[in-house]
Amino acid sequence: MKLVFVSSGKSGAGRFAVGCSLGTALRRAGVACDYTMVAAHEFTHFGEVLGFTVVSIPFDHERELDSSAARESELYRTLVDLDPDIIVLQQAWYSLHHV
């Protein structure tokens, strides 16, 4: 199973820390999954320090994620490449609404 955590926020480490906590909980519970974190901020190294796969992408403004442009976004291309079974989105629902 491929599980991707997407942190769509850009300020602070709190949103990304939730992804680190989720990955740690999955690991401790022995859940067999390929866990990847996707984020667009400078705190991604926290996930790497914990041994998680982290994909850093540029921050997409909401106009780049509207219905006419979403499939051209870095977020869309990253998710297509990762081909997840489950996506967990932290914050800003609009980032995946049209994706």
C-alpha cells in the first residue's frame, strides 16, 4: 500500500510535524506501507532525519490549482508519479480539490 501525506501549508513546522507523527505512528504500529511525505516548505529535512521519504515541491498558489490549471501543477505531477493508494491532506483542501 502506498500512502502519501501532503502538507499544503507553507508557514511553520506544525503541519509537517503532523506528517512526521503519522509516519512514526504507522511505523510503531507495524503497518506495512510505502509512506511518502510531500511538502513545499523549508522543514522537510525533519522527515528525512526520521528516515521518511520526502518529496519537496514548490508551493502552488491556489490559482495554479484551479480547475483549468491543476493538471499542470507540480503537485499533480508528483502525485501521478507517486501513484498513491491513500492521500492524507494536511490543511488547505483546495490544493487537491481539482487534482
